Amino acid sequence: MSDESQVCYTFEAALEMAIQMENEGFRDYLDAIRRVRDKAARRILKDAALDALKHKHSLETALTEGQLQGASMAEKVPTMNLDYILARKQLSAESTTRDALAYAIHLVNGSIDFYRRMVTGCEGAPMAPVFAKLLTEEAHHLQDLEDLYEQHFLTEN
């Protein structure tokens, strides 16, 4: 276990870190949108970018209000862990919808790992429910992406 997973930051510092992470994710999606030509792939990346902006806005609102609304809503979300079977690669103009979904799945998994480390590091602290809620939100986003991948690329036909 790394030292980072054992650290619990102040509310403000934790939210600032989460805002920075969401902003970096948004920038990664934006960069990918500019490179990819496939319309369906661009749509997937655009939706993921907008989701990152929603999370960032929620975090910024929490920072100004001093609390995250609905922080008690934390639940376990089952996912397929597709990131283990999908290669993570940089997107190019020739990237497909499948490539864009795999890219988004890997970025969301990075967010999930971050929030999981924060939950572990803040166990028992007032911040733990905040990170648990953010972890749940990211897990729902991952589940949506994996469902879309399964629907289009893991069919039995």
C-alpha cells in the first residue's frame, strides 16, 4: 500500500485535488475529441467530457458551500472490469468507437482508483462519505460505459 492511500486531506485540500483530477480528465477527453474523426467515437468522448465537467462543478459547488450535497449516498456498483482486457492506447484521427470507449473506460478507472485511495486514507474521518459518494458516481459512469461497450462489441452474434 502506498503512503498516499494512508493520507486523509482536509476537506478543502481533498476537493481541490479532486477538482484538479476531474479537470485533467476533461482536458484528456477534449484532446481526444480534437484528434478523433469518427462521429460515434467523438460523441462518446464528448459525453464523457461533459460528465467530468459535471463532477468538477459539483466539487466546486461543494468547495464554496463547505459541504458536498448527498454525501451519504454510497453504494457498491458492480462493473465488468473491462480495463483489464482492453488495451489503453492513445487515440488518433483513425480511432474507432471501440477505441474511444476503451479510452474512456481507462480514464474513469483512474478516477475510481483515486477516490478509492481517498476513501481508504480517510476511513473513519468526516471526509470518507464524501469520497465514497464520488467513488460511487464514478463507478456508475464506468458501469454505463461498460454497458455501452457490451451492447455494441460483446454481442454473441
